[in-house]
Amino acid sequence: MASKFGKFLIATAAVAAAVAGTYYYTTGKSILDLGSDEDGEEGSSSGRSYVSLDKERLAETVKTTASSVADSAKRLSDEAVDLAKSVAKDVSGKVNGAAASSDSFMQSLDKELEEVKGSAEEAAEKLEDAVEEKADKVEEFFDDEDN
């Protein structure tokens, strides 16, 4: 059965090739002209007109494109400058705020240090008095033993 199906396929391909050859011979078309173009129409005569690019038109197109690019670049540059100014202003405000906060912190720290210094001096005086008192008692103790 496989050999009958193979023979059928070969015969069908031969008949299709003969029919296609006859069609192209009678219409005068070349097999190479059968490709389809972008519009999906078959054949090379699609009726599309092409615009030739001359130097003047090309120069005009380049100038227009360059002008458009320059305008876009200027606009983006202006936006970048505005953004940079805005960021600099925000950072400056935050730095000034931090400096003011730092100044107030340093003032409160100075006050606390003065209080600690005063307390430390008082403690040192009390300790000195206590040491002198104990030293006197120790001296008296040793003096009593000698007598």
C-alpha cells in the first residue's frame, strides 16, 4: 500500500509541475517574479510608485531630523538643569536643617557637659574631704598606739 501511495504522490507532483509550467509559459511570467512584496500582492507589478531620493531631498530630511534632535536635546537639557537645581535646593535645605539641628544639639551638649563638670567637681571635693577625714582618723589611730 505504501508503494501505491508513493506512486500517487509522484504522479500528482508531475501533473502539478506540468500544469504550472504551462500556465507560466502561456502568461509570459518568469518563475523568479513570483515573490510577494510587503503589501501581500503577488508579482513584481504591484502598482506601487517609488520616490527617488535626490541629494536636495536627502539634505532636507537630514536637516529636519537634525533640527528635531537638537530641539529635543535642548528641551531635555533644560529639564535636566531644572531637576539639578531642584535637587540642589532640596539638599541645601536638608543640610541647613541638619546644621541648625547640629548647632542646637551642640548647645544642649555643652550645657549637659557643664552640669556634669559641676557635679564631678562637687564629687571630687566630697571625695577629697572624705579622704582627708579618713587620713586624719588613720593618723590618730597610729598616734594612739605609739602612746
